[in-house]
Amino acid sequence: MDKLIVENLTKRFGDLFAVKNVSFNVKEGEFFSLLGPSGCGKTTTLRCIAGLEIPDEGRIIIKDRDVTRLPPQERDVSLVFQEFAVFPHMTVYENLAFGLKVRKTSKEEIKKKVLEIAETLNLKESLSKIAGRLGLSEKQRIALGRSIIVEPEILLLDEPLTLVDAKVKEAMRRELRRLQRDLKITILYVTHDQLEAMMMSDRIAVMDAGRILQIGTPTEIYEDPKKVFVARFIGSPTINLFESKLIREKDEYALLIKDREVKIHLGKTPERNVLSKCIGWKLIAGIRPEDIEISKEPEPGYHFSSTIEFIEMMGERMEVYLKLNEEYIRALTPLRTDLKEGDHVYVRIPLDKILLFDAGTEERIL
């Protein structure tokens, strides 16, 4: 069942389209993320859903009810911003109880719900403490508790982990995902951090320039990007992207990369009907760093030779920069003691790992 349906949402500020024809749905109990760079329209989309902005076009439906023109208090959603909204002069108990008091809930019911949510959020020992004196992790749990305790249809989170350091952020990600699963909360999460989205989400909508470019599971978004932007934005280290051209040699296809410097024979590929239409086109070839294979010795099937310019150590892995004309190809390999800067090496790119995009439309071809 869909908890949230957004249909053809458009929001303008003067002549600027902040959001243009955005459509997606969030299922009951789903963790759904809007992911994109600053200014892509994700927060504006969230604010329209919360009722803080009124869209110029489109509809917002929450649990079969059209809320497009309703004020925020009538939408049955809770919103948590980057800066955790806690009352610093109140106790943790008073913070958690605040929303229920506003709704004129009985004292007995308030006490029962506060104790239940405090138990779930590991805040039971802090109920009598002043919220302003607590750490970021506890403040985040208080803000989440205040939002959850009123049992909204959807919990809206606008980059809630942006202001915390890396170690605290790692713990908070796990905590938030655990809460979402344990309490079966429906969450719409806004972030510019691909790692957050990939680690926590059931599905992701990648946004740029006010539009949604692709919706899918983290695995689908990573392994099957439909646009160059999606391929580039998702993944660390970043995908290698090169101008290329497709040619036909007898009954086989070959991919020319970097103005004929590198030729990769695609063989009698089963996608020949797709490729036959692309002969001579300007293409963009995408190769993930972890898919590139490096050998110190020439071996059958290796496509070209290169020189290692730089090596960056990443714990049990290493990022290797290989020279290709005036550019670099990045390869990510397990830690190897036989590779060092200046080495002459041989490079293989598995054919089934090459992503091909139309250079004009930047849409995926193969």
C-alpha cells in the first residue's frame, strides 16, 4: 500500500523551476530517500509534502487523502530538520510529551507513550535530564522521539545527520535504520550524501536540476544507472567516464576510447541489435574502478598497457591511478605489495562491466 503519492509536482520561485514534474510513491513502512546535490530540489519537494510550500502544479496524496492545499497541521506528518528541534530548557520527558499535550492527550496516555518511546530510544535513564545539556546523539533521539510519538503517517527527515562528525554519524545511521525497522515507520529522507542513502534506503530517487532522473533500490541505482549523472554521482571512488566511439569490424564490434588510443573488442555481443544503431555515434563509456583488472605481465585478454602514476592507500584496498594520454583511469584493487608508482602494467576491462551512454542525451544505451 502507498503511504505517499506525489504526482507531477512543480514548484517555481519567480522564473526558476525548483521542482519540475516530479512523481514518485512511498510504500507503507518504506525508507525512501531523495538524493542529489545542493540545489537539486529535494528539500523543496519535502517542504511541499510537509505543507511549508504550496506547489504550483501537481498533487500530494497521503494515505488516499489529497493534502495538496491543506495546512501542515492537517497532513499528519512529522518533520525533522538538520538542526534537531528540542526545547533546551525542558527535560527529555517534557520534550517527548509536548506533541501529545498539544493534542490534549490524557496524562495517563502521555506517560504510557513517553515511557514506551523512551525505552525504544534508550532514553529512559535521561527522562529527568535537561535536553540542552545532552550530546548530539541523545538530542537526535529526542527529536526523533517527539516526531514518532504522535504516530504520523510519514516521518520527513531533512538531512538530519549533516552537522555531526563521522563517528557519531555512523552510529546514528545504524540507530535510525534500526528504529525504522523496529517501529515500521514510513520515512522520506532527504540527503546529498550517497553513502547515507545507499546504506539506509529501501529505494532511492536521484534528483538533479529539479527533476527525478532515476528511482530504484540501492543495488539497481549502482549497477544499472540510466543517466551519466546517476553513474557519476553514485559510487566511491567515482566511475571512470571517457569519450568513445563504436565501430564495426567484420561481424564484431570494437569500442574506441580516447581518440583511438585504446581499442576494446566487444566480440559477438548478444546486444548486437542495440549496438548496430550506434555505429559512429559519440558515446560515453563508463567503467567502475573496482571492475578494472591490473597485471604486471602481459596476459591474453588484456586491452592496453599503462603506467602507474599514483597509488592511494585505503586500508585493505588501494586506488591506483593509471595514465591514459592526459587523463587517468582509476582502478580499485585489494592491497598488493607488487604494485608501486612508476610500474608499467597491463589493464583489462571486463566487457560485461562497461556502461555505454549517448554523449548527446547522456542516457544509457548498454
